[in-house]
Amino acid sequence: MDPGGGVERTDRSLLGAGEKVLLVDAKKRRYLVTLRPDAGFHTHVGIVAHNDLIGAYEGSTVLGSTGRRFLVVRPTLAEMVLKMPRGAQVIYPKDLAAILMEADIAPGMEVLEAGVGSGALSMAMLRAGASVVGYELREDFANRAQNNVTAVVGSDAPYRVELRDVYDGIDERGLDRVVLDLPEPWRVVAHAEVALRSGGMICAYLPTINQTSHLRQVLESSAFGMASTLEVLHRTWHIEERSVRPDHRMVGHTGFLTTARLLRPEALGSRPGIPGPPPTEPVAGDRPVADDVDREDGSPGGADRPDGTAGGTPDGIDGVEFA
Ligand code: SAH
């Protein structure tokens, strides 16, 4: 059995010319390299011949010219995002992941994204299978995003960037999602109302809670409902023999993520967020209700159950028949 093996290897393990790989040295320094026949990658601890990497297994090691070993793997999307050329500040991988779930980006969806910046969010949504049209104010960013997307997702990705101001309007119609990473997303709410299909979602990523609060106010008097805001706290751990603890440093703050759904006019009166009549029965227990979804028998989601367990599933949706 090969070391680290046990699983039958497939051709997908073999590295090919033109691919991007990550070389990791003994000190865990990482280098992003594009494999080209006969080229050499120069580090301060020697040269690694690309020909030794082309045809090698992902997950193997190669020897550099001075006898040092380098581990070779393909970079993940998160690693690419943090290493690719950037002009604008990219969205952190932890937030990219949350956007894919919160905005429910899925294969075949038509997404309008503004602004595209360096294209990190574009890549994540394209990799999730969406078709993306980007609006971007700056030509240098639009070009960089397109180059980054071509390098990471491929030149046949369903991706187009237009040089324009999204605050002036959106030409597309029947969109599934409008995803925004720019300073004043509230100026896009009215445009998104006509560009999205009913049930479609708007999603905005903002650095401050003041901006987020303003966006929520504007959404409150729009055709959008079911608004929700979150931030992602991400803490890595140091795990080494008997020292197992959180790492000392973490990214303290990146941004707030807000989503809302476009509703039909008749649904707007009853949308969550608009205070309804007071409850006729008191909510059992003092646990906060996980969200606004009640069980089918009419009892509130999130309330304590008679058996003493906490009510409310982690997703906050109770009383659902899942068949
Ligand atoms: N989400 C991107 C980063 C976006 S940075 C990424 O992950 O790489 C914000 C971008 O919005 C900038 O490139 C800026 O030029 C663009 N922008 C700001 N206002 C805009 C507007 N009104 N219309 C289109 N793009 C805009």
C-alpha cells in the first residue's frame, strides 16, 4: 500500500502542465506555481524543476536542487482567493462560503453581481454552478476579475462583466439572485425589485452595522421580505500534542451578510418582520424562539418541549415533513 494511500488512485491525482499547484516547504511556507514544461521555480532554498512536478501525484513530495523536499498539492479555491492578484479587497473564504448557503447559489441560477472587484465572489458562485453577470465601475478591476476567473474557473465559465454603475439600474430580468458587495446596496433595492423573479433573493455584504441597518430599513419598505442578517465568526485551533487550544489570533471582523426574498404584493402584508397581533398563548420556556417558523400544530418553534429538550432544530424549522 502506498503511504497515505489505501484508496485506489485515479488519473485525477496526476498533475498536468498548465495546472496551478501549491508547493509547501519544511517550514510550511506556501508557493503558488503554474506548471510549465522545462521551467524552474526558484526559492531561496533552491530550484524545483517543473518537469519533476508534471506527472507527479498530488500529495507527493519532490526534491529541490539543494536536496530540500517540497510537498505538492492543488490549491483549494480558498487558497487561490487569498493568493491571487487583487486590486479590491476580496471577500474572505469564510464569508464566501456563507454567501453560497445564505443566498442559496445553485447550478443554473442566473446571478447579477456588483461590484465584482477581484472576482473572488464571482469564482465561488461560478464554481457552485451559477451563471454570473457582473457590473463593475472600474475597468482595471473588471479586467482583473475576468483574468482571475479565467485562470481559476476556466475560459468557458458562464461569466460576463459589464463596465457600468449598478446604481443606475439593472437591464437583466427574471434573475434568481442579485448579490452586492459595494458601499450603498440600498440604492440597488428598487432595481432588484424589477430585475429579480418572484421568490428571488437579494444578498448584500457590508463592513459596518450602520450600513447594514440602513439597508434593512430600506428593505422594510420594499417588496422584499424574510430579511436576515448574520456575521461569521471563524476561529482556528492550535492542535499539537498536549497543547490543544484556540489560536491566539483570529480575524476579528470582516462583514455582515444580509439576505431578503422578493415577495408577491399580497404576501407583503404578512411578511415576517412586520409586527402581527400579540400571541394568544404564552410561549413556553424562556428560550428565545429560534425563528419565525412555527410547527404545523401551531405551537411555536424554539419553545421547550415537554420532555425537557430544547425546542427548535439547529435550522430553526420545526414541524416539516421531509419526504
Ligand atoms: N466581492 C469582490 C470585491 C468587491 S470590492 C471580490 O470578492 O473580489 C467592491 C467593488 O465594487 C469595487 O471593485 C468597486 O469598484 C465596485 N463598485 C462600487 N460601487 C459600484 C457601483 N455603483 N456599480 C458597480 N460597481 C461598483
